[in-house]
Amino acid sequence: MSEGKADIALIGLAVMGQNLILNMNDHGFTVVAYNRTVEKVERFLKNEAKGTKIIGAKSIEEMVKLLKKPRRVMLLVKAGKPVDDFIDQLVPYLEKGDIMIDGGNSDYTDTNRRCNALSGKGLLFIGSGVSGGEDGARYGPSLMPGGNPQAWPAIKEIFQSISAKVGKEPCCDWVGEEGAGHFVKMVHNGIEYGDMQLCCEAYHLMKDALGLTHPEMTKAFDEWNKGELESFLIEITRDILQFKDKDGDYLVEKIRDTAGQKGTGKWTAISSLEFGVPVTLIGEAVFARCLSSLKEERIQASKHISGPKETKYKGDKQSFIEDIRKALYASKIVSYAQGFMLMREAAKEFKWELNFGSIALMWRGGCIIRSVFLGNIKQAYDKNPELSNLLLDQFFMNEVQKCQESWRKVVATAVTLGIPTPAFSTALAFFDGYRSERLPANLIQAQRDYFGAHTYELLSKPGEFVHNNWTGHGGTVSSSTYHV
């Protein structure tokens, strides 16, 4: 091929990179494939890419020469230093107005830094969330691009063509400046952690509290997938629960109960602390994985620490399955409400103009948390773009109200039977805290002022900080105040 004929280059030929290249090829775009290990490029061209218009490059220089201007180069490599290394290698070969796209799971702060640094060199940088796993990458992922807005017109056609569609709407739109795209993807992954943990707690209750068989649990998840909970994760949970191995045994029961994580859920929890937003359900989902990894300690503890004598539910099983469904639904609403709270706070901090209805649509198809439920979120933000919390939208207010009695029953029953439900429980605690006009933080403020002279505000004079001499022998000098 002669110079300047390819539409885009992609660096990184792991499963996601290969599938995105094939997806782009299917939609009529000419792609240059490059990998640090050149042999991998040759294998790809001889196998998966055989018979396509995809071309290979043996060096960065050759890859860049094959691209039309403005040159578009997408990176799908491990987050962190590998991304910076490739950027450093690319810069000498690129010109003003050329575009680099990081499609990996990068920390949004790295994307902020790269976007600003490359802008100073006249290069346009995009950090894009890519969700949907290998199948999504191949046939239609959810894409969340953010960064330098000048780059969006040059990649819009490619990205919206290869993305998943809901109706005719692409699950891809411009998110915002700097690291906005990667921030939204981080929150997506955090919500994914929460959704998975909620499914696990429902499974735990059905298996251990109700003693349901695998066909019975499969039936429950199958029925749930026909209503408000219809989603990819409910669907695959159903499929997993009925899957048998070559011995005829249910495979899931043979899998070690220790969950791994790549870090994006943890990043969401850390960001929530940094921004002072109570994203409690995602935090508990991360901690649940951490607790699961203490397998040997848990084995020892199980031999020495006893729980309640009664561990089985004695009531009507079908009725309690419905209670679990409602608890899962209500907890899911809280999880998404918390995720959108975090995005709203980040938008204020970085002055990003996030369109929350558009974000919900981007997640409506192609990604791991895709669900019917996201259509309701889009409608909520379409009705009121300034909505401060999903729990204040009339639809979600009504839905939680319908679930509340069952939700409380499930959490109370789980506690009584000694079955841990950290996600169900923390979601309910957040809901009760959020709807409370008054919380006991007044006592915390008094305690802080008592031992550290940190001051407090009076209800009658908000914004005015005062110190009290609680002991009679303290001074009148106060410490500085600080806020979450």
C-alpha cells in the first residue's frame, strides 16, 4: 500500500485490540495494525485478519507513513508506563493536529496530564473508555471518548460506526475534556463491581438461606431478566448457574471463592473519598473482593468463630425470592445514583460539561452494565438535566418505594441468618441516611471540638464556626476547620 491511505492505526494486538481492528475493517475503514512484538502482527495478518483490508506495520515510522492526515493512532496497551512509552515513541513522527487515542483502562489523572502535555506540542489526545469485553470490541462496544475536543470530529465517524447501537442510536458520544472519558469509564467499572456483588448476594441468599437447587436459581434469574432487571449481568448469571462441566456437575460450585480485580473499582472508591461523595456500595463491592481473597484466614475462622444457630429461612420461599429481586433492584438504583453523584462532583471540580442522559445511553448497549434500566436513567436526565440525585426523580422514587418493605426484610433476614450482604445493607443504609433531614453528625462535631478545638456550626447560624470550652479549663483558641 502507498503512503497515506489508511484511516487509523491501532497499537496493541491482545484480544481487545485485534477485535477492534476487525470491527473497524467490517465497517469499511482501513486499519494499520502494529505491535511491539512484530511477529504478532504477522500472525494476525495470516490468521484472524486474513482476507481483509487490514495492513501491518513493522515499525512506528512505517505505521505513521501509512496514515492519512490528520493521523489517527489508537493505543490498546497496558495502562501506566507502557502508554507513556508509546507516546514518547510516537511524538517524533507526528505533526501538529495529529491525534493519539488511549483506549485502555487508564487512570483519568494520567489522561488529564497527557492531554495537557500533548496540547502544548500541537497534538490532540483522547482518552476513551472501551467497554464490552472481547465480544463487544468485535461486534459493538460502548465507547466513552474524552480529551481534546478538537479531535472529536476526526474520530466521530469511526467510533460511532463501530460502537453498539440501541435502536439507531450509537452507544458512543463525546463525553468531555481532558480525562472525562476515562473518568466515566472508571465509574462504569465501579458500578460493574457493584452489580456483580449484588448478583452474588442474591445467589448466596438463594443457595444458603433458601436451599434452592441450581435449576430453581436459574429459573429465578431467567424470570428477573424479563422485567426491570433485564441486563447482561443478570443474563450471564443465569447462564453460569445452569452450566455443567464434563462430569455433569455445576461448574460454579467448583470455582474457588476468591475474586480478583484489576483496580478500576478501587479507583472509583478512592475517587469517592477524594471528592467526598459517599459511593458506599461500590466501596463495599471492592472490600467484598478483598475479603474473599483471605481464603486461608476464612477457613481457619470458620473452625473457631460461630454464628447464629438458625441459618435457613423458614418462611415462604417464592415470596422471599421476590423480596430478593426487589432488594437487588432497589440497591441497584442506589448504586447508579451514587455513581452519577460522583460524576457530577468531578464535573464541577474539573469544569467538565457532562451530559448524564447521553452517558446513560452510552451504557445502554455494548458494555458490561448494559441494561433496560439505563433507559429510565436517560429519561430522568432528559426530563431534568440538573437532577442532583436519581433518588429524587419521580420514577425512581416510586420504584424504591415499591421495593422498600422487601429490601428491609431481606437485609434483616440476612443479618439474622448470618449471611453477609454488604452491598444490599450499605445501599439501604445510604438510602436511609440520604432521606434523613437530621443525622447524628452533630455529636461528631461536638466531639471534634471537645478534643481538638476544631469548632462547630450552630443550626441557627450555618457558616459561622465557633469553639466551646467544654471542660471549663480549656482555652478559647480554636483549631482550623476543614470539610469533607
